Amino acid sequence: MRVLIIRHADPEYFGDTLTELGRKEASALAERLERGIEGRPSRLYTSPLGRARATAAATEQRLGLVAEVEDWTRELSHWPRLGEAGGGDARPGEGGMALWDLPPGDVRGRAAEPPMSHATQWARVPQLEAIRSQFDEICAESDKFLARHGFVREDGQYRILTPNREIIAVFCHGGFGLTWLAHLLDMPLPMVWSSFWLPPSSVTTVLFEERGVDFATPRVIGMGDIGHLYQANLSIPMSRYEKPNVYGAQRRPSGIKANFW
């Protein structure tokens, strides 16, 4: 099985929809999925938020499928913010700093300490404790979702109850997508947050790799891919919501907090 984690296209956060360019991105994405060069999705799921649903709508039309709404995949904008990092009262995605915008130096610059793990991340990054129970809820919902597709989580792997070659597409969000990946890959949240970025309309492909008859292990075989944008002669847009902050006044795409070049 493959799971496609798709971030919504370029957002218009006020009104929770897509920009004009975002609609072009969603159309290019839909064409990519319809062509099925990497395989064609047989099931579509979407966050309940407008920008994700608007992105999914173009693919629904192309594939003749209806996306099922999964409430647990909504963006994590209700999580604590990093106002002290320059975000002030602005919401994440609207110039503010989200919890997943933790400065990489706060996560990695500790050579004298052992590598971070799931068990140690809560003490190493104190800000995480406030969302620990909410992260556990996401993990539980993820496990129920995948169990419905025949894969039951056991100790970081997934027992194969119903072998299949399905491709399922989940239209969601940048912060949520990285957080979900941390669970799927059994990696510490801060390491995933500070190491990866999901561009608008990007496709991250998670293969449930079967190296035996009983278990599958999630493996990322494509990360934040935007080949459909280049195919359509589109570039990653600079976001008007990414405002000047303590890292500088550079123009940058949605979700990037410092330099992009």
C-alpha cells in the first residue's frame, strides 16, 4: 500500500481557501494523479478545512471519486505558538510561528547529549509537553485509519491483516503532515519538524514496505514532490502571509521562516 500525504495548494488563509495560483497548483496536481504515472489513487481523503477540500476538489473531478472527510487531519493551528520567536499574536500560517517552526539550533545543537528519541524528546524540548496528549490522539486516529486499510500498528511496524496494493491520497496540511510522518516513521517530532518542509500542493509518498508476510514498515520514497508544478510551468509562490520576523525580511513560501535561497 501507498499513502500520499498531500499538502493543500497555495493558501488564502483569510477565508480558508486557495489563491488564484493555488487553484492552478491544484489543477496541475489533479492532472498528475489522473495520469497515474506513479499509480492512480483509488481512495481520497481530506481534512475538513476549506483549503484542503478545495485542493482535493480538483482531483475528485478528474478521478470521479469523492473524498471522505477525516476530521483528525485538520491543521494544528490550535496548538501553542512560538510568539517569543517573533510571531507575536499572529496565527501560524499568517505570519506567526507555529510549534513546528522550532529553530533547528534548539533541537540539534547539543553535541554532548545522546541522540534524541521518542522517549527523550519530551524532556529535551519542554514546549512539547503541552501537546503530548494531543499528539497521542493523532497517533491513535492514525492507527485506526490504517487499521481500516488492513495494517495494524505493533511496535512501530504494521501487521498486515489485508494485503493490498491500494494508493490512498490524503489532502491535509504542512504542520499536520510533518507531525503524522513523525508517527509513521517512529521519529522524534522536533527532528522531523526541523528537518523537512512540505511545499504547497506537494506529494509525499509513504510506501508500506513488506519485507515479510506478516509486517510492513512505512518508508518515504518521495518527499515534498512538486514535479507537477514544473510540468505545468509553475513555481513555488512567495507567500504574503510570511511576514518579516527575527530571522529577516526575506520573501519566502508558506511555511519557510528564514531564507529560501
